[in-house]
Amino acid sequence: MSRVQTAVVRALTSLGAEAARIVLHSSCVACGGELPCWRLLPRLASPKCRSCALPVSGADGVFLCVDCARDPLPLEWCDAWGAYRGSLERVLHALKFARHDFLADPLAALLHDTLIERGDVEFDAIVPVPMHRSKLRRRGYNQAELIARALAKRLGIRCELLLEKRVERGAQSKLARDGRRANVRGAFIASRRAKDRRILIIDDVCTTGETLRACADALVRESAAKLCAIAVAKAT
């Protein structure tokens, strides 16, 4: 088979899969039923730490959690739509590991709702947490970038890749808080185009917030004017 014929077959296969996904009923990765099933996703409704989005029952107004009171992230605020558990964890895993990239836009819609509720959409750029180029080659896409681009389209703000991950270390998920901070310290560099700009950093999941801290530190070094962050889910 020639290269042209191979390319045509791949294109038709891709189109066929996409058509099937649109036309046929799909099994929801959250509940196993028919799509959509977003009502099952665990939303964070309680007050959240201004610095890392950790929810605390019974808290009133703007507050910091115990860890952030000692050492807050260099952000004006950090927020998250839902809790990283159950159905939302399954949805994010499907986007991240099973290439369910069609989930990026509805997840971006959740972030859009959160921003509207906060009343803060004054940004010059939407910036995803980057993936190291070797990992990006292996996976083929960055799930944070997919969400960021979908959100940027909804807000009418440019998605810009102003951050680069220059070193790749062990997975954050296997480390405790102190280990996470050391693991990403100095891992990111920011573009000079960040200077004097209002930037919203996007990630799929915020756990301890140390990746967001490292990203914000890099943008602070390039004199960003305003830094905020939002994730689809917060590990609680």
C-alpha cells in the first residue's frame, strides 16, 4: 500500500470513529450509562482556600488553609470546579490516558462557569501547565492544553504557551507534599512575553498545588502583572 493510500485509510478510519461517536450512544465513563451524565460529577460547593482551593466545611468568607497560611502560593487566587474522586476522577482519567479529547470542551465549560461565578475573567492570556517534550511525544497531547484552548475559545482570550517544562523528574502522584515541591522546583521556565500581563494558569488536577507554585514562580520571574490558577478538580 502506498503512503497516499495509507494516509487515506487512516483519515477514513478517524472520520468513521468520530462519526460513530457522534451518532451512536456512548457509555459514560462516569456512570456507565448513556451520555451526558455530568450531574453525577462531585462539585466543590463549600468555601475553598483562596491559595490552593482546598475546601473546608464551616469556613466563612476568604480564608487560607493551614498549609497556605504558612506558605501561600504566589497567586492572587486558585480555584477548582470539583473534587478529584469518583466520577470526576474517571472522566479526567479518560481524557488524560484514553485520549477522550472530546471531553476537553465540556470540562472547560465547568471552568467557565466557575470563573463567571467568581466574577473574574479579566486576563490577557490563558496558559496551560506544560508537559515535558519527551512525555508529550509519548502521549501525543497535553490534557491541560486541550482544556485551556477550549476555555480560551469560550472566553475570547488567547491561549498562549508561555511556560516550558525544561526538566522531567518522577511523577508527582507518588510523592508527599515536601517531595512534590522539590520535584518541580526550577522545573519550569517562562517566556518574556509574560511581562506585565494578567495570566490564568490551567491544569486538570490540583493536588497540593506545588506544580502551580512552580509555574507561578517562573511567571513571577518574568514580571507577570497578575497570576491566578484554576483546575478542573482538587484532590481533597
